[in-house]
Amino acid sequence: MAVSLAGKVEDIAEMVMFLCSDKAGFITGENICIDGGMTRLMIYHGEHGWTYEDKENN
């Protein structure tokens, strides 16, 4: 299920920090989608009533 909001730079950075840590030492060759579930739903800006609104810069 999608989370119904746009992600932040920090969402990507947290995954990068995890992958650079010792906790990710056994992970190899993985595709990781960090998109709040939008890939699964295949919903993009303007479809099904969903729009992107940049609340921080409006």
C-alpha cells in the first residue's frame, strides 16, 4: 500500500547510511525501491487524482 505522500531526501539518505553500515554487510546485488509504494501501484503525478505538492516550497 502506498503511503500517499512524496518522499524526502532523508528517506534516501537513511537507506544509503544503512547500506554503508556494518549491519548491511551480507547484502549484495539488491534493487531497493524507496518510493513509498508508488512503484507497486504504478501511480504517477496526475493519475487517479494523485498530485505532487511541494509543501515545503509553497
